[in-house]
Amino acid sequence: MSNILRSLLHRLGAALIVMIGISMLIFAIARVMPGDPARIALGPNATAEQVAALRLERHLDAPLPVQYWEFVKSVATGDLGKSLYTNRPVTTDIAQFLPATLELVFVSGILMVLIGLPIGILSAHYRGRFPDHVGRLISLLGVCTPAFVWGVILQLVLGYFWGWFPIEGQLSQSVTAAPAVTGFMLVDMAIAGNGAGFLDALHHLILPALALAMSGLGQTARLTRSNMNEVYERPYVEMARAYGFPARRIATRYAFRPALIPTLTILGLEFAAMLGNAFLVEKVFGWPGLSRYGVEVILRKDLDAIVGTVLVIAAAFLIVNIIVDILVNIINPRIRLAAGRA
Amino acid sequence: MMEINPQKPVLTVRDLRLAFGDRHHATEVLHGISMHIRAGEKVALVGESGSGKSVTARLAMGLLQDQKRTHVSGSIWFDGIDAAKGGKEIARRRGNRVAMIFQDPTSALNPTFKIRGQFRDVLRSGDRSIAKAEADRRAEAALAEVSIPDPKRALDSYAFQLSGGMNQRVMIAMALANRPQLLIADEPGTALDVTVQAQTLKLMHEMTERTGTSVLLISHNLGVVREFADRVYVIYRGRIVEHGTTAQLFNDPRHPYTRALLAAIPKISGGGLPDLPERSPDFENPLITHEGCGEPTEAFA
């Protein structure tokens, strides 16, 4: 396990460097935006005294390195400033909206894996035959169609025409939200022991999660298919056939696992990209998440809120990548054992 | 120990033809191969690259038949069935009644699973309901039989952690674990160095003698064939051109192609190698069968 721990520390170090880079970039953007950052942060209705007070508080008259240092210090102590839009500390807003996004992205990730991998396996197993054609069509449509278009299509067909799923929101009007323990609706409902509420929340979650998953799902299926087709040409697959291993077992184990290693890296990137893609899906489905919040604050030039949202999404992106790297290390014995020897 | 009737053939190939392509344009690569292997016999199929020796082996295993644009005719009688037809009957016998050893043992073992799991699946081909503990016990015994020093550790290793020679031993143990009637060895150990390759062949010889398994050795290396085989078929461009016991063939090669092949073996005395022409009208001469090597006359299958 120590080799995995070592690689984890290594990734965390790299992530820290990336975060420093991102913070510098955001800091710079906030400084090059036309106008006075204090004036922008406080909005057009603030008085000159308020602006001057904020300039002092944020050290806006100090040299740039000092300003950056103060910025880092306040971020490190959990102070991201105040949102103009909600008139609350940005950290409070993020704490409220982030769980809904994470829940959405997490369920999308599960759908991407649970649907994308089997489609890829079936396509490779039935190469050139009917299931392969269907699988390739689904994955092509998934990759080519933007998430918000999927959102509208799913809303229209499954929500409006057939009425199988609610069209928007996180819960039905009749259902009261469980007390926020974790902020994740499904988890809170489960903690509160509210089974009907849990199902209602899940029911609301499926369409937006599917809309968000489609692109990654298609990409996952395509990659699994092509990687497996390549693996099928390898001597160890011929060996598996020559020794009478059942074809299904070859598809799901002996050809699948070697093909999963290169797929998993891309899968992690797709998963992280969902954090960014989520904003239009959240908009379409009226989902009270951080991405929608991010769009709102960008449109309102709500500087502190923009900075806070970008930092949090960047951090989430990095954490997902670290998790994927660790998974790749665990699943690939060649890397795992090589790391152990080094 | 299985009952051996030295006369009865284990494998009988008759007029085997293989073509690739569609209905309108097919290219025939095997033009009517006929050969047989008796119980406990070691037979070599010798020829240059592209002569059709490997596809013959794969057809006998039923590995090519289900691929698209592949046309097979003729018959391959093995264990009471016609393997040339491909399909379930021969598939059920793979790993069990017939097994195969490959060129490069390290790439023939899956890099993402330990030897243990793969060995279990090999044993399952012989006995669907074998328990894990019993499979592991038999795997350990099989590895000990091929002189692997620490079978437990080998089972818990990945192929890339073992040497090529070790992996070749593992493959031989796997191949013979279910006591097959026939072992097909496709250029075994060609990817390994010469010493290890020689050890591999020696081990394969000993083990198949012990288990009474017939061997079809696919090779382009006449030196290897001379050491190993009882009988030899020489294949050239999809046709068997000469066939006899190893002694007959090496002492009295009659077909021009066989003579050219033998002349191409490097000699320690030096003197350079004669050119082996890629094609020669002489090589198209009809099949030469040496005395006593004709097809057995009793009923097949």
C-alpha cells in the first residue's frame, strides 16, 4: 500500500502546484478586468466610502505581490469574499450549491460507466454485427450532441410527451426536503429515513444526470470498443480461446481488463469535464447547483463569487483526476508493482 | 495414463483447403493438406513463413472457422468430430482434448491477471465444476511437475514478473494439465534465446512422453525438428511436398524444396549459405511420400 500512498503524495504535490497556478491566473484576471476591483466587487450602488474601505481591506493599493499574498491568505482561511448576487459570503453560497452539482455529476459518472462500458464490451464482442452497429450509433449520437440538447430532448420526450420523469427541479412540490446534514439530497433523505423522498429525489435526478452523461457515455463506449478490438488481436486472447475459456468470460475479463486501463484515464477526464458541462444542464433542468450559480454570477460580473466558484471547480477537477490516477495504478499491476519496486 | 493404440491416428487431416475472401474473389492459401498423427507420436510440420503451417494448426484448433471471409473445406478428424467445421464441438475440446503452446509465452499470458486465475480457467476447461481449492492444488502439482521451484509463488505472479523460460514452463504445465490427446506447439520458444528454447523442447519432449500426448510441432527450424520429431511433413505454399520419418527426410531428401531447405541450414564449417529461391518450378513437383509413411488404412473417427 505504501507505493500507492507515495504516488498519492506525489499527485497531491502536483495538484498543489496546479492550484497555485490557477490562483495566480484568477488573481491576474481580476486585476486586468477594466475598472476598479473594489468597485466591481461592491457593485454600482456602493458609495465612494464603501469602495475606499474595501480597497483598504483588500490591500488594493499595495504592490501586486503583497496583494497576491493577501489574496492567498484570505483563501487559505476560508474567506472568499461576498457575493453581490446573493449578498452572502461566497463560501456560504458554495456550501449550499456545490452538493447538488456533485450529486448530479456523481450520478452522471455512474451512468457513464454502467452504460458506456457494457455498450463498448458488447460492440467489441459482436464486432461488425447488429449489436455493434446499435452501440456505435448510440455512442456517436452521445458524443456529437451537446449535453443541453440532450437535456431538452429528454425533457420533451421522457418528461413531457411520455410523462415518465419530472421536467425540472430537485424535488416535487409536495415533498419537503430532509434536513441538510451533508447537503446531498439523496444522502440526506436516506439519513432522515424518508424512502419516498429518496425515490422522488432520484426520480428528479435521472434525466439531468443522463443528459449530462451522454457525451462521456458515448466516448467511453467508443474507447472501450476500440481498445478491446485491439486487445482481441493480442496473443493472450488467442491463448484464452485456444484453452477453451468461454467467449463471454474472455469479453468481460481477459479482453476487458487490459482494455480498461487506457480507457480509464479518458473516463476520468470525461468525468471531470462534467463539472464544466453541468452548467447548461443545470440551467435546462432548473437544478440548484454550483454550475448554474457560476453562470449567474459571471453574467452579473460578481467578481468574488466568480473567483470562488472557479477555485472550487478547479479543486474538484484535480481531486477527480487524482482518484482516477490511483484507480489506474490499482488496476494495472505493471504500474502497481513497478512503483513498489522503485 | 491413457490407452495408446499406436496405429490409430489421433488427428487425420484430409484434403484441407482454406481460402480468404468473399464469394467473388477468394484467395486459396491451403490447397488440399492431408496428414495424420498417431497416438503418442511427435510430428513436425515444417515450412517457411507464409507456407500455411500456422493456419493449419489454427484450423485444427477450430480458431479460424468462425471468422468472416474464411472458407474451409476438407476434414480434420479429431476425437470423434470434424474440427474443420469449427463451432461448438471443437470449442468444447479446446484446452481439454487439444491444447496449444505459442511462440512467446510471456505475451501469451494475460498481463492483468495472475497465473493462478488463468490456470484455474484452464482447469475449468477440463472440469466445469472444479472447486477453487482443488484447482489450485492441481495447478501447484502441475507446476511442480515442470520443475518450477516455487509453484505457489509462481501462481501468485504476473507473467511479466517471471522470466521467459519460466513462462514457457507455465504454458507447458497449462497445456498438459487436462491431459490432452494432442498438443499443438506453434514455433514454441522462438521468441526466447536459443538455450531456453532448447530446454523448452526437451521439457516438452519429456512431458509428452510421460503423458502419452501426441504433438504437432510447427516450425521453420530444421535443427529443432531433427531433435524432436518422429515424422516430418514439409509444407510449401499451401501444399505438403514431402513426408517421411525424420531419419528418411534428413538422410534422403527427395523433393527439390526439401533439399533446398536442408541446404539452407547454417554449418559450423562455414562456406556461406546458398540462396533459397523464393519460387522455383522444381518446388511445384508432386508430393513425395517415403516408405511406411502412408496414411493408415483402418477406419477413422
